[in-house]
Amino acid sequence: MKSNTNYKIGICLLMIIFISLYLISGSLAEIAKASNESIQAKELLNQAEKDILEMASKNIPTLRVNETYGEALQLYSAQIAFEEKGGKADYKLITEDVSKIDLIKKDALEANDELEVFKKDYENANKEVNLSEMQGEYDQIILSFNQERFEDTLVLINKGYDRISEIQSSHTVVNAVYLVTSKTLKKFFIENWMRIIVTLAVVFLLLLIFWNALKRLRMRIKLNNLIMQKKSINELIKKMQGDYFKTKKISETEYNIKLKFYEEFIRDIDRQIMMLREEMFKREKSNLKKK
């Protein structure tokens, strides 16, 4: 009877041990699985760190990737802590951040190489053709790289090459036109130099002959303009007087200020008219003496 009881007890212990081992093995399997994910995440973070160091070694700005790496590192620490407490960690966001860093690094390295080549091509082209008109576009390319917009840098560099080609083509056309025009003018002067000299001489003689008449005409035109200005100002004074005395549209202060200004303007015009008439009188008197 006692042996039978011991047998049953033994069977129960074996079953308890078996069940415990089963449960423990399952838990260990889950822990092992979670640990593998954390190991993979850590390896990805290590690779991201290497990518950032590679960028820094080439003097490429790394603020953008550093921020993403810092975010991924914080997520990793949080998931590790959660895993240690027996929770099921999720490293998906860390993988996404590391993928972003990888893409940024690839664009950054490509943009860096392309930019170095573009700078040299720009300097060489600038020695042959004046590229000052695309200085703003060149500055935008450099700025996009410094601001870590590497995708934009690649696009802007391609546009920069198109712009350089456009300026070079335009310069070539201008040079061609200049050469043709220069040759044509040179040929024209060679073939017609006698006619040109005779024409210039005639024009010079006509200017000498009619110089006094042109001067008198110019003075008469100036005198008429001054008289018209004086007439216009007097009309303004009359209108202003009506606005003040009749309709009261302006104040006394405004009236006095404007009146003083107009009177000074008229005095200046009268002075110019007097001087002009005096000069005209002297010229007429001088012409009469010559005759």
C-alpha cells in the first residue's frame, strides 16, 4: 500500500517537473527570440554609427543623421528596459530610423562627390565665361548641402549644369555676332571713309553756321517754359485762395505755408526770366554790332 502511494507521488512529481520544464522552455524560447531582435537592433545601431563617422570624416554635415540616431538610441534603451522586465519589445521603429540614416548617408556621399566636381567645373567655366548672373543659383546649391538637404543638392546641381551650358551658349552667340558686326563695320569704314569724313565736315560747318540760331531757339524755348510755369503757379495760388477764403477747405496755417512756398517759387522763376532776357538782349546787341 505504501509503495503504491510512493509510486503515485513519484508520477505526480514527474508530471510537475515535465510541465515546469515545458513552461520554462517556452519562456526561454521567447526570451531567446527577443534577445535575438535586440542583438540585431544593436548591430544596426552600430552600423548607423559607422555611417555617421564616415560622413563626418568627409566633412559632411551630420546634424540630421545625429538627431535620427539619437532618437533610435533612446528607443533601443526603452525597449531593452521593457524586455528586461519581461515585456515583448518592438524594435521596428529602430529599424526604420537606421534605414533612414542609411538612405541619408548614400545621398550625402553622392551629393558630396557631385558637389566637389561641380565646384571645379564651375570655377573652370567662370574663367572662360562670366557666370555672375547665376551666383544666386550657385549659392543655393551650397546652402542646400550645408542644410543637409542632400536630395535637393543633387537636383540643383543638375540644374546648375544646364544653366552653365545656357550661359556658355549665349556667350558664344554674342561673340559670334560681335565678330560679324566688327568685321562689317570695319569693312564699311574702309570702303566709305571719304564719304564719312565729308559728311562729318558738312555737319560741323552747319553747326558753326547755325549755332547762334540754335542757341537763340533754345533760350526762347526755355523762356516760354518759365513763363508757363509762372502762369501755372499763379493759377494754383488763385485756386488756393478760393479754397481758403470762399470754401474754407484749407486751414489758415496750410494757406500761409503754401502761399509762402509759391511766392518763393515765383521769385525764383522771375529771377531766371530776367537773367535769360538779359542774355538774349546781349546776344542780339552783339549780332547787330557784327553786322
